[in-house]
Amino acid sequence: MAKASPLIRSFNAGELSPLMEGRTDIDRYPASNRTLLNFVAAPQGPAIPRSGTFYMGDVYDHTKKSALLPFVFSETLGYQMEFCDNRVRFMSEDGLLTQAAVAATMTSTAPFKFSSPALTALGAAVGYEVALGGFTNQYNLNGVIGKITAKVGDVYTIDTVHPALAMLANITVALVYHVASPYTHLQVADIFALQSLDVVYLFHPDIVTYKLKRFDTYNWVFEATDYVDGPYLPENETTTKITPSARGIATPTMTSNVLPSGTCFGSSNSASHEYYRAFNDETAKDYWESNTNQSGIIGYQAAAPFVCDGYCVYMALDNANVSYTSKDYAPSTFTFEGSNNGVDYTILDRQSIYVLYDNNKSVFFKINNDTAYSYYRLNIDTVTRNGAINPRVRSLVMRSTASTTITLTASSVNGINNNQGFKATDVGRLIRIKGTDNTWRSLKITAFTSTTVVTAKLLGEPFVGLEAVTAWRLGYWSDTTGYPGYGCFYQDRMWLGGSNSYPDVFAGSVVGDYENMAQTSENGEVLDTHAVVGRLNSRRLSRIKWLVGSNKGLLMGTGSQEYVLTAADGSGKTITPGNAKVDDSSSRGSSDTEPVPIDNQVLYVQRSGRTVREFAYQYEADGYKSPSMSMLASHLGISPFVKMVYAAEPYSIVWMQRLDGSVVGLTYNRDENVVGWHRHDFAGGIVESMSVMPAANQLQDTLWMVVRRVVNGVTKRYIEKLTRFWDFDMTITDAHFVDCGLRYTGAPITTVYGLQHLEGMGDVYGLADNIPIGPLDVTGGKVVLDQEASNIVIGLGFDALGETSRLENGAADGTALGKEKRINNISVNVWQSYGGEIGTWNDDTQEIVYTPLEYPANYDVIETINLFNGIIGPINTAPGYEKRGSVFFRRLKSSPLPFNIVALMPQVTVQDR
């Protein structure tokens, strides 16, 4: 017989698949485990039992699903946003966001009623929620949320139930702040969020992109994203013509200074170049000319005030003076002004040294004006060339908010929605039309009349005429075609993709203008700053599932391939419409699960949902590789991964929600080559949503979850957050190793209230002044302890279990695997620990035989527990030989204390054949 004393110094390879049990040759085998349940594989090596979860409260509606999305504005300001059925609530570490507490008077305890005129003044109604206050701490009612079920005058009934509640004359109630949401409970799980400071863009392929904007603590607003000028489908190639019903101009076509209506005016008039000539027809060659060098005023007084929200200046074309060009006479420095008395003018827009008269006219100047004026004028200070030159204006085109509604009539349905013509679902869709002056104009469809007729709002410059044209383009996104499902920020553009009808189309916004998707100027010119729009070159149509920016390019995953979008003229350069190049990088295909960027790598889930892959650039290959991160633990993907979130602190863990509602964690630190998997069951709860947000103290990135539990035979959904992992500055009084738990601190008590969420649940355990208690029976929302305590934590107990891989040590002849062996004893190196058991397998009884650890100082219910650092043992194990040859370790639910294993040192005797 051979004897060995191996050192199991690390557990950070995590749990391996049963398919790997023979692979003693791989580097990770000595640090691997056959089981790691509710233990975390710390990157430093130890096996750390996960902390428990804290019960933050109920979801808004237990009968419907909720989803959590993080809002992190700064290091100190963050909320978990609970998206429920057409409602959003906001929760911080302190609980739900509530308005200031107001006074209330209890009128009944069963049912719970109170009167509060102050609450009525805040607009409280049935379905709203309030947070209670003003109760003694023993009742555990302060901060409890109650939903208003009835209201009569100033008297409110809420659904809160509490045992032995004494009547109090005065309490406080705080109205829970919420925002009405456009998303139903069936849609919330598929929302993709992209945050930019106080704005969160919310993407869903079936719903118009919304923004949730935070203006103040109690001022959050949903707003539909109004994409400007694109992106558009390719230009129409059919013979279908579209005819606008109106030009969209605010002024009539003037035939004199006073006809047909209104009055044209100015500072001066040249002969044959009267004021009205700037308001007659943009296609005419006549023009207004000032009789003053470099300066002049041209304006129009309307018969009734109107709101002008934009204007355009057309330069004169007719010029017989060979010393100058027509552009030399065009206004360069000028203001656009409005007035209601013709004397006092308000400057609405100012241009200085303007020279961009492409296509013989200025750009369309949109102005931020919501005031109706009777007088509008262009006040010119200089023209584009110095000298004795009088300003000339062929046309001053003004648009009013009332003139932008235009009917568009198509000559046929060909080329429109696959030859089906316009649809009612096209309302909200963009359309771009090229006028006879070769200028593109954008409109948004606002009403549907028939397959060939729609009403649209003019978004830019008015038309020059009413001619039918074949040059038009419909927008990519609408209720007809779907909306982008995913987005990211990269190189100061917002990149979008994954719509229903055009799943492989990607679009990057105008630089610095995230909602502007203009692919060209009005004149068709393409600048480097214009939007980048393209389609993936794939042999089969696949939806874009994710987009992530990296230092090498924009990474995109689809259902069939992964791609990299770069600048064709050099690595790392800015992507523009003229140099965008897409290369396919791998052919694994991606699932709908949102990926996790970590440093320079991206972790994504392969299309089957079973495999997690790393998408990373490798210099030696000068390209991206996509190795599997889950091949060694392939059994964990048997229930597909549907959600991934990343907690960088303290252990760099990727948390993954599986389709069956269970959770696995991946400790991921590529710099140290740590890839270790572990499983978690959260006391039998079904996890339906996950989100990570930094703790306010920055010591941990906290995992938040919506957990579905069956309580007293009724389905409940709770919001729970993972408490802090055991750390160097913690003491036994911080221990929280129960799920869905609550903590009481205060004067010594024996009856603990506020446990309605655990009513009738089994496996209720906890600590009372650091001493384990339980199992406990929660009846009427309370438990009664055997003795008083002032620091109490109570929740659902859970075991933490581990088993090392089979030991490959001690054989004198070849491998130790498959040979009879006996683990004589085991020493255990622990850190900040108490409790715990070590076990070995018994072949005769086919069970694990556990031995509790014996610490240097024991305890009973009246002694103080001191956490231990160091080596315990050797612990003599049960006698007998067996072939399994692994070491078991566990922390029982009945002992919710830290049990952190640094190393195991078994002594093994192997019986060679």
C-alpha cells in the first residue's frame, strides 16, 4: 500500500462536467470539483459559501412577471428599476423610492385603514402604494409597502396584514413613486436597456424605442424616441410616384406686397426687386434686393399670428455683373426675428459668416420657437463677399407648425411594403422624398387613409413644388417592420440593429447626435459624420442579437455568425459611411441572451443556449477567436442560459439565469486564467429576472433578483438582493446566510414580526445574537424565540455543498483512479469560519459520512462564537476503503455561519492492484 498527503490548495476551477472525470491531465483538474453548490470559487483559490439574500419587498403584482433593469448614474446614485405590467417602480438599497412621508391616522387594524387628507392631496388612488412609518421597531412595519385597495374620501384601505397590531393614533405614510410604462408584463423580459447619464434607451423589437428620462428624483418621464431622418430603405426602383398635396410653406405665394394676403415689408427696396419677390416662387429667377450695401431687412406680416419653427434662404440666380457671382450677394451674417407689433423684435436664430449655399440655398434652419408672431423678418448684416454689394434673396421660405401636415398620394402600391401598399401600422414611419430641386425632404407618417394615401408631417424644408416624383425611400423602422432590439454606444455614435423585418441591418447614428440617423445631407452629400447604415453579408438571414464596442471595432453577434465592423482604411480608425467594413469572425451563432463585456473580452451565449463563449482579439492570430468557457462544465447548460449579468466586485462573477429558474455563477478572471463554475439554488426559489448594481459603499457589485416562491400554497414574487460576501472587515454580527431574509436590530425581543413573506414555509433558520436558531415556524407573520435577542436575522436556510474531484495521488503503480483507497484523515485550512463538516464516501452504505469540524473553542447558546483562522485537524474519517476518492465539505442550513475553505489536506492510502 502507498500513502500520500496531497494538498488541495485551490477550488477555483469550479465544478466540472462528469465527462471530465478522466481528464487528470488538464491543468485545472487539481483545483476542480465534482460539486460546488452555493459555494463560490474565489479567484484566489478558496471555496467561499455565498451569502444569503435580503428580502427587499414584493413585486407590484404577484400574478405577473416583473423585470429588473439597473439605472446607475454615479458612484453614489443608483436604482433598480422594476418594470412590471405598464408600471415602473424604483428601488435603492434603502427600499422603494417614495415621496415625503405625510401624516395619517389609523382607523382600523383589520382591515388596515387610515385617514390622510395629505395623501389625497398627492393624488393617491386605488392601485397606488404607500410605505408605512411611525410604528415601534418591534412590529417591523416601518418601510412595509401596502397597496391601496379601496378609498372613500380621505380614508384608505391597504392590503397590509399584521398580527397583534395595536391601534396607533398617529402614523405616517409615504406614497411610492411610480411611472406609467408602455410595456406589458409579457414584454418586460425582452427589454434591452442602454443608458447615457440621465437617459435610458429601451429597445424592444415589437415596440417603438422609448427613452426613460430622469429630470429629478420624482420626475421620470417616458418619451418615444423620435429618430431624425433615417435610417432608410434603398431608394425606390419602381415606377411608383408620390405626390405631396402641399408645399408646407407658411406664407402664400405673393403677387404683390399685399396680395393675396398679408404684407411684405423691409428696410429698403430696389427697383423691380420689391419685397414680395422674396415670397412668390422659389423656382422664379426674380428676387428681392436691398438698396443698401451689405445690409437690409426683408420680412412678412401675416394676417394672423403663426408659430414659425424653421426657415430657409434661397440665393438669387440672375446676375448680369461679371465681376461677382450670384453667391456673393447671399446673406452671410444675419438674424431671423419675430414680433407682434412690428417694432419690438425677438431674435429667434442667428447665423454668423454663413456660406453654405449648396444647391443655391441655405440649409433649413430649425428654430426652437413656440410663440406665434405676426411679423417675421430676416435682418442682414453682411453678405458673403466684402464690398459695395447689396443683399439679394430669391426666396425666404418659412415653415409653420400648422403648415407641416401634408397628404402623400402614391400612384400605385408597387414598391411599398412588398407591393402591399401603405398600412395602418406605417403611422410613425419616416419617408424621404427627393424634390425636383434634387433636395431630399423627410416626413413622418401621421395617419393612414388607404394603401396609396397617407398623411405625413414635414420634418424639414418645405417642398418647392407639388410635382410627382419617383425618388423616395421608406424608413426601416415602424410598427409594420419592427424596431431595433439592441444597441450600444461606440465612437460617439449610437449603434442599433435587430429589427423584425430587417434583422441583419445595423445603423450607427450621426456622430454626437444619437437620435439622428441621417445618411446624407438634404442634397445627397455623404459626410464622415453622417449615419453609417449597412447590412451584414451573410448566406442566410440572421437577426443581430448583440452589439458591443471594443478597441478593435464594433462587435456584432447574430443567430448564425459573429462579425467585426471596422474602418477599412486602418485598424482603430473611426468608422465612417465611406470606410465601413464588416468581416465575419466566427460561425458559432448567438442566442438572444445579452452578452457581458469584461475588459477586452465579450462573453456571449451560443445560439443553442447551452454554451458560453468568449469573443476576444488574439494578436498572434490578428483576429477574434471564440473559445468555449463552458466546455469543461457542459452539464450546466442542459437548461439553457437566458440571462447574464456581471459583478466585478469582489470576485469577478458572471451570474447566469437558466431557463428553469436556477442560477449558475462563473468566476472569470482571464488575467489569472481563472474560469470556475458554481451552482446556486436560492432556497428553492425560481429566479425570473436578474440585475447587478454597485453597492452604495462600493464594496460589492450586488446581484438583485426577482424570485418566484410558493408561500402557503400561493405563488409569490419577491425582489431579493444578495448580501455582501464575507470580507476582511466583517464580524460575526454581519453574518447573513439565509435567503429571503430580514434582520432586526434594536432592543431585546422574543417575538419577531414582519415575516409574512415566510408564512408557512419550511426550512426557516437564522441567528439570534450570533447563535444559530431554527427550524422555526412562521405563523401569523411572526416567530417566537426561546430567549431575547437584539440582533436577529431570519430567512430560508440553505445548505452549501462541495465535493472535490477524485484524488489522483498516492499510487505506487500508475494512476490512483479506479483503485481502492482510504482517506485516513483530513486537515482543513479555514479562514474566518465556524461550523462546517468534512465527509468521505462509504461504498458499503452508498452514502457520504460527514464529520463536524471541532474548533479550538466550542460554543453553546450562552457563549460567544469566535470565527477561526487556521488549520483544523487532522479529522479522522469513517473507516473503510472505496474507489471514489474525493473529499466532501458542507455548511448546513442549521448553522448559517461563514465556512470559508482555503485548503484541504487529506492523508490517503491507496491499495495498488
